[in-house]
Amino acid sequence: MPEPYENPNEAVAPTGAGGAMDLAAGEARSLTAPERPASPVPGEPGITAPEGTGAPAGPAPGEPGGRPRSLRTDAWHQLRRNPVFLLSALLILFLVLISLWPQLIAGGDPLRCDLERSQEGSAPGHPFGYDTQGCDVYTRTVYGARASLTVGICATVGAALLGGLLGGAAGFFGGWWDALLSRIADVFFGIPVVLGGLVFLSVVTSDTVWPVVGFIVLLGWPQVARIARGSVLTAKEHDYVQAARALGAGPGRTLLRHVAPNAVAPVIVVATIALGTYIALEATLSFLGVGLRPPTVSWGIDISNAAPQIRNAPHMLLWPAGALSVTVLAFIMLGDAVRDALDPKLA
Amino acid sequence: MLLDVQDLRVEFRTRDGIARAVNGVSYGVDAGETLAVLGESGSGKSVTAQAVMGILDTPPGRITGGRILFRGRDLLTLPEDARRAVRGAEMAMVFQDALSALNPVLTVGDQLAEMFTVHRGMSRRDARARAVELMDRVRIPAARQRAGQYPHQFSGGMRQRIMIAMAIALEPALIIADEPTTALDVTVQAQVMDLLAELRRETGTALVLITHDLGVVADVADRIAVMYAGRIVETAPVHDLYRAPAHPYTRGLLDSIPRLDRKGRELYAIKGLPPGLTALPAGCAFHPRCPRARDLCRTDEPPLFPVAGEGQVAGAGGDGRGAGDGGEARRAWDAGGAGGRRSACHFWRETLDDADISAAV
Amino acid sequence: MGRHVIRRLLQMIPVFIGSTFLIFLLVYALGDPVAALFGDKAPDPATAARIRQDLHLDQPLWRQYLHYMAQIFRGDFGTAFNGRPVLELMADAFPVTLRLTLVAVAVEVVAGIAFGVISGLRRGRPLDTGLLVLTLVVVSVPTFVSGYLLQFLLGVKWGWVRPSVSFDATFAELLLPGVVLALVSLAYVTRLTRTAVAENARADYVRTAVAKGLPRRRVVTHHILRNSLIPVVTFIGADVGALMGGAIVTERIFNIHGVGYQLYQGILRNNAPTVVGFVTVLVIVFLLANLLVDLGYAVLDPRIRHA
């Protein structure tokens, strides 16, 4: 039986950001869906109850080798063997390194340009060639990682904290707070993201990354909040949470000890995938001329500048575009792998 | 013989290794006969049934050996088209949880009519009329109106009646009922079971009743096959088995039924847990839990011994149902045991003798 | 059912007010529409004050908003930067973007569902894994990259299609832009369909359908697909709004004079009536699409209909 796609409390579907953000939410949502009753096929001992406390079909507890595994260690074991996870994790590590110390692999100065070399192709020491301004495309591509990652990580942390806390509180306490929050989230979903960005950022004149980060957090938190709210609601309904409450555990203890640990997984997944889409969003806004501004080195700006010359010098567009796509892909794959590992249904 | 399962083996590939869910199961069902397959969850009884129906999830499941003869044809070697024509028309299945076994977005009338349009090529109108007839037959009130409703609008008992109607729609020679009453309230259980038994009598259909409920079995079944860890450990005419089980596992099961005449005494429980299917114990799979286990049981896997003696007495003795009309050496494989009794226990004889002691205690 | 619709409509009112007010706030509070009217010239203070009064810009923001909304509901969207009424711009722009969106949705539906079903029925096989990786790659490539890339390859290098779209923007011309616009959503529809199909293929009622002896084809179309389409239809319906709003990037790449183009011009020239007017209409479209999806959902899923 398919789980209802959207919560009946939501007046609008969270699609202001289009498919990419829905990917994040959709992947995470499948984690918040209530667990289905155990498979009727008795021959699937691998699919044990999520807490691994020795479901009858699994290896009997006490039997040698039948050590019960917790979901978390189980997920970690699975992740370590997953090539997709390893690949994306390595890639992200590399990206973080070069955004901290770009000079490690690029000796030049991304802002030192030589107009005489405008649009020239690859040359020794300059493998990616030159752009219209005669700047070294390789150096600029390497330095572009910093802006993208800064925006992506800061915006994700902001959106995850804000959305997680507000959504979690809404799910846990319910009542008017929940109703208010759901309506506010609806309002933000009603605004198409790119349009909102154009309107909001076109009036800002700062050339730091912070307006872009702020805008992404502003439009990104409702997505996380909705997931967090849903997963808290699901976690709250678990029998052991009900039992803890029946035994007299106060709301604070219930939230911290029982609900939060179980509700946090979907938020992590949505945040990881969202990180990739935020990077893409930053590039899109920069491309439209309202995101980051020069002299900040950004893939979006470089692609925008290179676009009119695509017939003459496609290399100017392809390298930053490739870097951008690979970066986004790395984060989305990471989120996808984490989701797979945390989802006992599809194990 | 209508259905003859021979040495069936099914494996599941899992993260923890190969799970051997069915390890050489053999049973037979005659036309018009009711066979109860008894066992805990995980004993392989449902998997066997799914293999017979051809609805095993493959992968992860895989049939690794054996034959399934239905009306003399081996279903496992039949081409998919021929196999499909058998399903639903010649053998049908009643599932445990009717709510999830019925399609939530189609009306029950459509789901019943589908049988006739697909297998019989009927027009939609005729098929619809037959669907309503069927619903009448399983005593669903206001069948004509209710045919246009969706599964979630029916009560649990009514839904199971629809499942039964679907099973009898094309008057198959064999119905496999996989725990048909487990998901129902006790009062409704009896009604559904009675309906199933009644329809079976009317149509002369053979029935394989899969259950873990010993109480259900006694009333309707002719014969019982008890399964444990993917094997049949004992098979016998129903009354013989109840009177004197020839396998310690069956003994344990019978002793763990609460009984009014033993009120106040501690209830018997089989110690331990069923074995994991990825790592079955050597020898007799039941030995770690068996009160009777000796060294032999830990090393040698017991074959299905024919059970003589007590069973013979019971068969000849006057209750007239059990072995008397059901078991007379009909099967090649069970010809050895009186009344078709067999037990996969090295010490079946001792177990059998214990029966009297147990009754006396 | 009737009550359900009414409740949904009522729920949408605060969302509509909130969204439009937010946009209104951003445009009017953060920018200075009067200064923008004069471009680079310094406005004459007296003229500026008069214009402010004409446009009710001297009143509190919420009064301005009410005034503006009242105008909109009378069909008066104000005047664009080039002196034409915004309504006229809309009449030109919306049909173009609507056509583009229709092409995109068609691509999404046909290709997305087809890929998703193929993938979902072969869960875990190489084809499925390949398609899954492909969808992630497609989602990762931002629209403006895939747009330029496809335009360059198909339009310039191989010459299969015209790289830019004429003023008429016929369906044939919009095919490539439509694909570009649809790509990310297409990948998502594929994944969504695949998940739903894979999950439903293991559902008990599919087992029943097989046990009934139905041909494989019928099991897929009547039982698996019917159930799997519920979330997909929901997504696609709601995505219409997002596609129209997101068309701005695609329209810029292919030089299509649709909603995105006009909005972009409006933002560049800081013309508040254009921006707020277009965004308001987009919000309405988005909310209506959501409402339709909601109704469609109830039609597809009887469990909701009779709840």
C-alpha cells in the first residue's frame, strides 16, 4: 500500500524548488513512513526489525554469530562497503580540501588575467585554457569550489538547524504552534525559488556570500521543517515512546532520549541531498546575475560569462560546469547512499 | 493424486547468507481431501504454498530442487503461460490478510470479475453479474451494491469472504488457504472457517489449510503435516496425531495448548527458539530444543520413518474418519506407515508411548 | 468530498495572501520604484512626491498591499516599464510559457513514467542501477548547464534543431527547451515511479493478482501501475507551478519571450508592477495546480475519497 504522498495538513506540495529539492524531500520522506508489518515471507532473516533485537526470523539471539546489530552500526557497516558512498565521500573530502587550500593544486591567482590570451585553448601549465578575460580557467575552477562549498554548507547548516528545530517542535508539541508553522511553510512553498531569489537578491548590494546563504536558508528551512515534523510525528507514535510516556517520562526526556534520535535520520538525509541542490541553486542565481558577484570566484558566474561564447570556446563553459555538476552529484550520491543504508525496508 | 509435492527445496538469498526455508518437503493431497499444514512462522509452510502456486518472490527466493506434480504435470517445468492458466483456474489461494491482499484502488466487484474476463473471456457485464453471484454465495449482504465498493469499506470478515469468493470463482480443484483466519476476530474466525468448509464440501475441492492454530485443524482437516525448520517432521491422520503424536515437536505443540481440564497447572512451553534458517543445526533441526535429544540426533538427520503400531490401532479403531477413509496406502511415499503416518524422529516409538503417560498426568 | 474541496480552498487563502505579501514586501520595501522610473537621472523631488502619491507609495505598506490587491482583482495590474499595461505583457508571455510547460510536462509524464516502470520492475538489475545513476547525474547537472550543453550539441554542432526560439514559439520549436526544462523533474519522476513500482510490485495484492492467474501485462498495468501513479500524479501536478516559475532560466538560454523573460526585464528595471503582477499570477497558478492535484489524488485513491 503506498503511503499517502503528502500530509493532509499541508495545503501545498513542496515543489517550489522543482524536482531537485523534491528528490531530497522524497528520499527522506521514505524514511519517515511508518514501518510496515514484517514481511510475510519467513525466509528473509536479513530483514530484521530495525532495532535488531532478534526478530524471530533472524538469527536467534544467543546463537554464536547472531549478535544483534543496531540500526546505526548496521547502516555504518553497509555504508563502508558501498562504493557509491566511498566515491562520493572521497570526492567531498577532496573538494573540502581544495576549498580550504586551493593553492595546493593551483599555483596561480584566479584574478590575474591576461587579455591577450582571451579564449585561448589549453596550453602547458594551463590545462583548461583561458576565458574571455584571459584568466586561467583551471585556477578559477579550483578556486570556485570555495564559494560553492561555503554557500552550500552554511546554507545547509542554517536550514537544517532552523527547520529541524522548528519542525521538530511543531511535530512534538502540536497544537496552534504546529498549525501556524505549517501555514508559514506553505507560504514559502508558494514562492517559486528562482523567482524569489531574483526578487530578493536583486535589491541586495553586498558582494559577500551571506545574502545568498541567508536567502537559501529562508526558502530552504520549510522543506527540512516538514520532514522533521513528519519524522517526529512518526517517532512519537512508536510503541516504545508511548510506553516511555506511560511510565511517566517527562516531555523533555521523551523528546531527547526517544524521539529525537529516531527522527534525526531523515533530517540528515534531506540535508545532505539539499546541500547538493543548494550549490546548484547558488550557481543558478549567480548565473542569473543576482547570486555571488565578482570578484568572488564562482562557477555560476564563470558559466554565465562563458555562455555567449559557447560556439567559439566551449572549454570555458565545460570545465566549471563539469566541476559544478560533479560537486552537486557527490553530495546527492552521499545522501542517497546514507538513505539506502538507513532504510531497513530496502536493505 | 491431485497434488504431489516431492522433495521440494527453496532457498532465499539474504544479507546473512543463504536461508534454506524449505528443505525437502513432500506431501500429497487427493481430490476432495483437506490437508492441514501446521507450523510456527518461519517453518516454511507458507513458502511451500507459494512455491506450489508459483508466486514465490524470485529473487530473493529460488527453488533449488524437487517436483510439484499437479494432476500429473510437473508445474516447475511448465512454460509460464501454461502455469498461469493453472493459477486461479485450477488452483487458487486464500491469503491471510485480506486487506493488503486486495487491491486498494479497485472495487471488489472488479477484482472478482477480473477472474472471469481473463480466464473465461467473458464480457465485463457478464463477469460483473458473476461477481455479484459469487458475493451472494459467500453470504455478503446487499451484494449488488457492495460490489461497487472498495476493500477498505468492508469489515475484516467480509473481506476474507471476498478472498474466498475469489478463490472459488472458477471452481478450482485445489484451494490453498494460507492462515485464512489468523487476522480475524475469534467470533469471525469460526464463521469464515465454517464457510470455507461448507463451500469445500459443496464443490468437492481439495484444500490445503496452512495454519499455526491447532484448534482450527481438528474440525476441518483430514490429515495433518507438521513442519519445523523447512521440513515435515510428522504427518498423520488428524485424530491419530491428536491422540498420540509421534514427534517430540508435535508433542510440545499439543502440550502448549491451554486446556480447561488442566486449569491451574503451569502451561507447557517448548524451550528455546526456532533455529535461524541461515544456520540450521546439524542432525535433527529440533534437537537443541528437544527434551528427548541424544547424541544420534545431533549428527544424523532423521528421515521420515513410517509409524506403525499405535497408528494402526487408531486407524482400525472406530472413529471412522482419520485413517479409515483417508489414509489407506494411497501414496507411494507413505505406504509404509499405517494410515499414512510418518515421523522424522529417531525415537518416534518412545514418543508415541509417552502419549499415554502425558494423558494420565 | 465537497467539504474537502472547500477546506482546501480556505487553507489556500492565507497561503496566497502570505506569498503575495512577501513578494510585495520585498519589491516595494527593498527597492525604490520611483527612483527606478527615472533610471540614472535624479528625480525632481516634486514629481517624485506626486508619483508616490499616485501610486499610494506614501501610505503604510499594508494599505499599499490592500490597494494593489484590490486593483488586481479588478483586472488592473498596473503599467510596465515600457508603458504597456502589465496585463498586455501577460497576454503575450503566459501562452508561450504555458506551451513550454506543457511540452515539459508531456516529456516528464511519458519518459519519466516509462523509465520508472522499466526500472522498478527490474529492481536491482544492471539496467535499474544504470538508470538510477543516470537520474542522479541528471539531477546534479543544473538546468543552465544542461540547457547550454544541449543547445550547443543539438542546435549548433549537429544542427538538429534551431538553437533559439522565434517570437511565435511554436510547439515544435519548444521541444528542446521543453526537454531541458523537464530534465530535473524527469529524473525525479523516474525515481518516484521506480520506487512506487518496486514497492507495489512486492505488495500483497500484486501477489494476489499473480495468484489469480492474470497475465503479467495486466498485473503491471491494472494493479501495479494504477497504484504507483498516485504519488507520481501528485508530483507532476504540483510541479506545473514550479516549472512555470523555473522556466526563467530555460527562457533565457533559448531566448524565449515568456514569463521568465518579462519577469527578468521587470527585475532588471526594478519595475514593481511587472514583478509583483507576474509573481502573483504564478502563485495563483501554483495554488490552483495544487488544488487540482488534491482532487486528482482523491479520484485516484478511493481510500481518501471515502475517508
